[in-house]
Amino acid sequence: MSDSAPDGDRTESLLARVVAPFVDRSVAERLVISVAAILLSIVVGFALVLVSGRIAQCSTAAWTMPLTGIGFCYDPIEVYVVLFNGALGYPFAVGDPGLFNPAWTPFNLSFGLTLSETTLLIFTGLSVAVAFRAGLFNIGTQGQLVVGALSTALSVLALAPLLPAGPVAGAVLIVVGTAAGAVGGGLWGAIPGALKAYADANEVITTIMLNFVAANVAYVLVLEVFRAEGSSVVATRYVPEYAQFPSVLFPPSTDFALLALAGGIAFIGALYYFVEHTSLGYDLRTSGVQAAAAEYGGVNAKLTTVRAMTLSGALGGIGGAVWVLMSEGRWMASIPDLGFDGITVSILAGNNPIGVLPAAFLFGVLKGGALEIGFRTDVPTELVAVLRGLIILFVAMPEFFRMIGRYTGVGGTAGGPGGAASAESDASAGGDGGEADA
Amino acid sequence: MNPAVHLDGITKRFPGVVANDDVDLAVERGSVHALLGENGAGKTTLMNVLYGLYRPTEGTVRLDGEPRSFDSPRDAIDAGVGMIHQHFMLVDPMTVWENVVLGNEPTTWGGLRVDREAAREAVVELSERYGFDVDPDATIADISVGEQQRVEILKALYRGAEVLIMDEPTAVLTPQEVEELYGVFEELTEQGKTIIFISHKLGEALSAADDITVLRDGVNVGTVAAADVTREELAELMVGREVLMDPATSPRETGERVLEVTDLCVEDDRGVEAVSDLSFELRGGEILGIAGVDGNGQSQLAEAITGLRETASGEIRYRGESMVGQTRRDRIDRGMAFIPEDRQERGLVMSYDLTENGVLGSQHDPPFARGGRLDWGAAQDHAESVIEQYDVRPPDADAEAESLSGGNQQKFIVGREFERDPELVVAAHPTRGVDIGSTEFLHDRLLELRAEGKAVLLVSSKLDEVQGLSDRLAVIHEGEFTGVVDPATVTEEEIGLLMAGESLDDDSVERAAIHDAGGAPDEVDGGAADDEGVDA
Amino acid sequence: MPPPAATGVKPMRNPLSPASLLEGASESGYVRSLIAGTVGMLALLGVSGLAFPDSVAGDLAGIVFSTSTATSTARLAAPIVLAGLGGIFAEKSGVINIGLEGLLIISAFVSVYAASVVGVGNAVLGVPALAIAFLAGIAASTFLSAVFAVVCIEFKADQIIAGLAVWLIALGLAPFLSTVFFGGVNTPNLGVSVGWQYSATMVVFATAGSWWLLNKTAFGKHLRAAGENPKALDTVGVSVSQVRYAGVLLSGVLSGVGGSALALSIGQFVGSGETMVQGKGFIAIVAYLFGNYNPLGTLGAGALFAGLDAIQIRLQQLGYAIPDTLVQTIPYVVVIVVLTLVGRTQIPEAAGEHYETEE
């Protein structure tokens, strides 16, 4: 279609380039695999709930298996109904006549909590994704988030008394606080980047270690220096109300701000543009897919490594800033596993910034739903952490799904060309003494 | 008497490709048989069938008249067929004896301990019987390529091989090591072993083999006794038409000094000196060829010049400017083009389409980049123009690089690099693995570039290529130039000696003057028009 | 908590000084300098401790050479060294097992669970409860490593991502099951614990056995070939997959011993936060990298890291008012420093790559 294109064709092919990532066979296949991985982990989780429900102690069975009459303490169907329906604030009327709950509005508490998680996961997911695109495995988003959150809290607390209280000061504080989070997280992310670039220290290990270090050091700092007076937990003082993202439409107790979500979506767009349409983005992803070729193309590998890790850390740090300025209102020691969830989000999204949005939403649902599970069922909420691990495991094994696809004949289109391509390369490899000669 | 190996009507199809088409091959016990053909003629596929790696689509494999069916190399090994691959199947950090017995280790203590003594003894015994000189306790990484090849042969013999298949056995050897290998052939066949070797070199087949089978496009086009055939006849069988050996070079005028390398030392990845005190210079309108057996520092030299490897010491001046400490980016910006030897590792990003690959190296420069933003429209135009001018097929800028054949990948790289309008082109093995048609095309382009007054540094292990294209020919051995000669007058034997690290005799001293130290420029290479060619 | 603060931290970095001497050293020289450096530092500390008994060095020397430090080192070293040995087998075979942490977590929990089900003091078929606990822990860890092996070898998963998944699954599953069975992420204490002598004995035997297996047996040679040049192994008719399965399963078995030993030495599983394993699986990876894939070196490095941990525990007990969390950070920082100094190790050529036999 593209040979010696007249100009009209050109816009068409430009359009094709923009859409390409979404219609590309590999992207479509990835999408199918991600969905299949989620379904499969739900099935495994189902079995897990069933089995542990058989072992756990309870007076009356929550669920009785049809036909067999065996009773289980946990009802796996209920778990998932509560998980997904609850995360959205029960829009579906289960058991009652009629599919939808007429009293439902999107601006309910549960959905707000879900969106709040989604917003945070957008940032941590982008953080992991951008490092991944550069061929770096940043497990340290958690630590970068902790450091970023602390920088945000401290800078806002330090600056607030200097400004007259009010919406203007609030806007200034939010901007400054977010920037401080980005700087803190970015610097913390730059450490493993520099160690990788200049000392060849494996970033997987160093970032995991730095997570421990960040958590411990931040804990001690707050405990010894910045702890709020009279607080029973290790936490800083609250930042002023006006310096937090305002909750619009949603109840304030949801700790969710549409503004922050909009900011997250803007970051998704910006990052997508950066990766696909800028020279630096080209450098970054080229070093990710084929480092030797990037080097050949004049990309400074070490600098790119440091840059990517800094950017990744900064995004994690912004996640921390949003956590402070939207969710918690202060820094406190028990920071949720947002960074680790970011890994799952990114892997699920195929490390594509655009894919981070649905992946983060799905995880927001899981996290929001976990709270509901805690309220309404006896099943331990750690179930969601297990699902997280399972999803990563299943997404990591595309070959498994391709095999299933081949056996069942489903997804033949996805499997087909792939199969043909590999056969071709076999043939060319076999087709002679090939690449070498005298 | 039945032949030791008899392949009867072998056909092997891959989806969309017929690699072997009804091939017959009979090899007598105790003989050396060459399987000759161009790249892609189906030689390796045929041998993989014999070795059990592929099952033939049709046809029968017979050993000593017995029909055999191999499901895996294991079956072939058990039946006495051994294969020595072109890329040796050796474990580098392990010793010679460990490699020889790998998978068949003699053990004691009920299998709890490898019987090192017994293993070593077996290796020493075999090695003595066939006159190999190999230290059983040496580590593979530390021994020469020739020795490694003998370890591979020992591996096959240890497993009871009666038939030895060797894939391009001379590709990585110096001419002297090749002679030694022929000696090994004799030793083996005297003791009743049968050897089949794959080659695409006429001379080698003629001098080492008893019989020669020529494959073309997967078909056996003839089996002849080496004693009854001439070089020309063989060449015609192989290619299917008369072959023109020499590309036409025309007289030239050299321009200004483009590249000047002085006392350059470069280390390889392990920190071992790969290039030692090299000095030479290169002018516009000139092609300097660098010949040598692979792995003698050519790669490191090319990488150092093009900024992909740090120099240990010495000076590289490009158009009068020192390049030491300058980045790869700096060199690209100053018009240095590089056709890398590993095109699938470096030259192209395999998962990118040609539009994206077309900007590799220029991703920060106009017209592709404006204010940090990439203009994909301009990139696509560029890719399409390269595709058209350099006849890249399929002509589709949206095709991913990995979907192209090796020759077309190479044409795209060459096109992209030449379109930079470079002052210097460093071309490393530009035609490796490329079909004949594309090779001629690429050679013509290099000569055109030279005619335009550009400087070309051509690294190649193909003697005919460097000899045919170069104005001056430097031979590299263990990181040093053993001689800089006039390609028009030097003989293949002389180059062979230089490649093996020998210097030439008195008559040629002038040519090899480079080797005799001294700071001042020597008059090197009287034949070539230029004079201050090289200094040491 | 009185204040002598960070000065107490300083001498602990010193045991690492040999690392700077390591660059370019041969394998045996590497391990030798590791051992010599550690011994040297201990000697220096001992001497300065004797010379200035009232200084921080004096206290430190007292700690380092006290029996309680030695015993807790043995206890803490078990999971690190055993998982590290397991990691060697997996990585030598060409499969990087970054999920060691998960294997430790799952075996730690399952061993405690099994002991509580059987009931401490009881026995099944004459096998005492604690032995059953060990076996159960090993079985759980081996099972999880088998899942990992199938995913990596059969389904060609990215080894790093799959290893990470193993960790995260265990990190979720152990507290989940603990809550199901015991009503909380921490199990109740069994009331008995396995003595440090047992941990030490297991570590010594496992190290010696691993060394023999890797260096003297045909399996060891196949393992090495599978990681360095799988094709060479394949072409002589040894199944690369089988060798890799064996390597990964061994990492499961050894980590299982380590995780069980960790939990049973306390008699409880702690599942809050990062669980009681607290990164020991990752430290194990650094231990074998630092030990250059040599079981003896891994033992040395593991003992070093465990020793640091033991010292910080003692320091707290002695009342140095460095906040305990900060002291706990020391091993992690040390790991980073070690990794930085060691840099690229001689990782097996084909580690991390999927291998497929031809046709």
C-alpha cells in the first residue's frame, strides 16, 4: 500500500502508523493473552477459595456444591460478585428482579475508592512501563513512591505556612508538592540507573534492595524527626485541606479527585507521545528492544539507562505525591503495595502507555473490590495479592496460550502467521551453510 | 561393496521452500567427499537429514547398504555418524577432555563421580592414534580454532563415528591450519573413516576431496572425481553460468587524507589486546582492504574507528580531527558511515519496520527530527527512496526488518548509510551471506562511492572481494598488519602467508615494510599509486 | 535508647573491602580473597576490641565473637545459603531463578502449618512432627519451583518476570492461607524451635553436597554445559530440558530446606509486610553472585550477610539507640555495595535464554 505513495496516500499511512500499535497482530495477540491471563487467574483463584473454604472452620456452609452436597465455608461465586460488583458500587442487582440497581449512581463511595486506586496505579504502571521500554526492569517503583511521597509531604508542610491559606496557595502547593515528589522519586530512581550504567549492577536486585532501604529510612526519618505530635502511628502531620486534590462529584470520603485522574490520563498521553513520536523516545525504546543497534545508532546507552530510570522514578514519585495529596493527606508508614501492583499493571498493558489505562482500572477494581470482600465475606483480602501474582505468571507465558489456541483452533489468526514465520526462519536456517563463508 | 553412505532420492520441503529435491549421494568408505555449492544450495539441509536433525520428506538414508531412519542426532551418533558443525559445539569454560566425553562420561562410585583418569586416558589414546596434538587438560577458551576443531573431531571419534560430516571446516582456519586439516583427513581415511565436507570453495574441494558432488538450488547437478575435473568446469556446474571473477576497477586519483590511525591499541570484551599498535591512513577516492582470518582484530578495529569501542591507546584522526574520546554520535554527525558485520544485531532493529530503521543513526537530525519531535512522514519518504534506489524487496516501508532476507536487509543498511553522503565508509563484511546478484550490486556501489572521492575501509574475509575491490590491501594477524600489499600483484599464497602471521621473503620485504617498526613513514607498496600509505 | 548513633555502623562496611581486590581475580583466587578478607577483618576487629575494650570497637568485638551472635548467624544464614545454593543449580543450568524469595516464603509457612496440624510432640508413622514440617516445607517449595520450571522451560516465559510472579504469588498466598487457617497473617507460635545446630549442620552438608554435585559428577558437567552452550549438550544427546528441570527443582528443594529452617528455628511464621523472609531470597542471589557460583563462596557470603544481621540484632539488645529499622537496613545497603563492586559476574553464557531443540 505504501509503495511510491502519492500524497493522498501519505496521510492515510500516517494514520495507519498511529493506529498500528492497536491493530498490529502482536498487539492484538497481546490483548487476547492479557484477557486470557486474567480469566485464568480468576479460575485458579476460584479453586483456591473453594479449597481453602473446605479447610477453614465455620459453623454453617456459605456455599454448597451442586450435586455433591459438599459444603464450603467460602462462596467463590459470591467472592467474585462482591469483588467486581462491589468495586463499582453495586450497579448490578444480584438476586433481585431487574439487572440494574436503580438507586446506583457512579458517584458512590466504592466506585470512588476504585477510581482512586486506578489513579495511583496509572502512575506506578507508567513508571514500570517506561523503564521496561528501555529494557530495564524497575522493581523499585515502590521505593521511589515512598521517597516521592515523603518529599511531597515534607515540602508541602514546609511551604504551607509561608503562603496565605486559600485556593491559590492550594494550587501552588499541589504543583510544588507534585514536583517535589517527582524530584524525590526521580533521584531515588537515578541511583539504580547509575549503578547499572556505570557499575553494571543488576537493576532487579538493586531496586528490590532500595525498596527496603527507602521504606526503612523514610520510616526512621518520620519516626525520629517529622512525626506528628500525639500521633499513634508513624506519620507526618496532615497537609492543609486546601493543598489536597479536591473531591468533585464523589463523596469526600472516597479520597478520589477527578482532577488527579485527569492528570494521570494526561500523563498517559504525554508518555505515549514521548515514546512513539520523539527522538529521545526513539532512543529509549531502541535501547530497550535491541541495545546493540541503539548503540550503533549513536544512542548513549549509559545515559539512556540513567535517564529512563530517572523518568521512571519520577513517575513513581508523582504516584507518591498523588497518594499524599489525594488519598492520605499525609505521609504514613503503612504505604500500600502500589509499586508492586504497578509491575502487574505494566506487564498486563504490554508496557504500552495506552494499555496502562485499562490495566490500571482493572487493578483498581481488584483493589476496590478487595475492600468489599473484607467487609462482606470471610475470605481473606490477601486473595487479591495472590491474583496479582497469578496474573503476572500467566501473562509471562504467552506460549501457553498459543498452544491452547493451536489445540482448540481458537485464535488461529493469532497463531497462524506466527507459526508460519517461525517455519520460514527454520527453512532459511536449514536452507544452507548460510550466513558464513570464507 | 555398498557405499558407506548412500542418500537415495532425498527431498526435503519446508513450508514454501524445497531445500533438497530428489538428491542422490553415494560416498565410498575411506574416501573424502566434498559437497559443493553456493549459499542456499541446500548442502547443510542435506547433511542435517543424514545427521538426523531433519526427517526427509521423501527418500532413504542407507549406511553400508542398510536403510536407516533417524529421529534425532542421537540415533545418527549411535549409527556411527558424527557431525562437526561450523560453529563448534564446545563448552568454552570446560576442558578438552570434559568436552570430548560430555554426555558419555565414564563414571565410578556407582555414577557418583566422573572417572577423570579414564576419560583423560581415552582422549589421549584417541588423540595419539590419529596424530592429534591436543592437551586434554587445556580449557577450550584458551586453545586455537584449529585445535578446537580437532577436539570436535575427537568428540565424534569418541562416540564411535565411522562417517564424519564437516560443515565448512575451513571457514575459520588460516591457510596453514587448512593444510593441517587435510593431513587429518588423510590420517582418518587411512584408518577407514569416511569424510563428507561441505564447502563453497572450489580450490578446497579440488585439493582435499576424492569425489565432489555439486548442489545447485537443492538439486544434485553432478558428482565428479576430483582428479577428472577443472576449476572452470566446477565453477560452471556450481553457478550455472560462466563466472566473472574480477570486478572492474578503474584508475583513480586520491584526494585528501580522510582517516589517519596511529599506534592504535584496542581491547576486546575480555580485556585482551585485539588490535596492537596499528597505524595506517586512508585518503578520499581510495579503498583500503583489510584481509585476515576472522577474529584477528578486524571487528575491534572497525568498532574503534566508528566509535563503538573505546580505544586503549593511540590516535584516530578523521578529517584532521582527533576522534579519541568522541562518541559514536559525534562520528555520525561528521559523516562517518558504518556497515556493521552483524546486521541483525547492530545494523537493523529487527522488530522495527523499514521506516523506523531508516532513521537509525539520524533520529536526532533534520529532516527527521525537528525540535525533538520525529517526523514520521519524512522518515517514510526516506525509507521509500532507499528501498527504490537500492532495490530492496519487498518494496514496503512498513515491512518489519526481520521479514526481509539477509541480502535485502544488507541492501537497506547500505542504502541508508550511503544516503548519509558520508566522507568515510567503514564496511565490515558487506556481502557476507548475501546472494551473488546482490553482492555484485553492492560491489558496484562501493566502487561508485570511491569514484566520487569518498574513502572506504573494507574489512572482509573473502579474499577475492578484498583483492578485487581494494587499491591497497592490508593483511591483519593477531591485531597487527603483517603486510600492506598491492592487490593487483600479490599472489594468494603470499596473502595466505601473511594471514598466518608470517612475513614475506626478501623479494617482498618492501611490501611488508610496515612490519619493521620505525616511526617515519616508510615507502610502502610501490605498486599502488599512493605512497604515504602506511607507517608503523 | 541512648544515642551513640551511626558510628556503630561504620566498621561493618569493612568486611567488604576484599571486594575491591576481586576484579580480575581468577575463580579460586576470588573465593580465597573473599575468605581471607573476611578473616582479616574479623582479626582486625578482634585486636582493636582487645586494645580498646570500652570503645564501640570493643562492644562490637564482644558482639561479633559472642556465642549468641554465632548461633543467630547460623540460624539466619540457613535460608540465605541454602537458597543461594539452590540458585546456583538453577542459574548454572541456564534458568535464572529470581523467585527464591517466594520459595522461602511458601516453605516457611507450610512447614509451620504442617507442624501445627501434626501437633508438636506427636509423630506420624514414627516420623516426628518437626521432620514432617521440614518435608512439607520442602514439598511446597519444590512444587512451586516445578510450576516455575514448567512455565519457563515448556512455555518459554521470561524468566525474570516468571520469577517475580513466583515471589508475588507466595507473598500473597502465605498470608492468605495463614488467615484462612489461623485467622491472621501471623501464625501462632508453635512453642518449640529447631536448634541452631541443626541449621548449621544442614548448611554444611548442603554446601559440601552441592560442591560435589557441581564439580565431580556427570550431572554437574551437564548442568554447566546446559547453561554455557546448551546446543553442545543437545548435540551429544543429553536433553537440555531435563537438565534444566533438575536444576530448577533442586533450587526448590534447597530453598525449601532453607525456608523451613528459618520458620522452625523461631517456631512461627510471620506474614505481615514482606513476611519474615524479608528479602533473604534476594540476598541469597547476591550471595551466590558474590561467591561466584561456588558453593563455598556462597557459604562465605551468606555467612557474612547473616552475620551482619545477627550483629544488628545484638546491637539493639545492647541498647545502642540507633533506631532498629535503620540497623536492619544495613544488610540491604551492603548488598547494593557488594553488587556495585562485583559488577558483572561470570554469568553462564546462555542463562536467561530459552533453548529449543531443532525440529
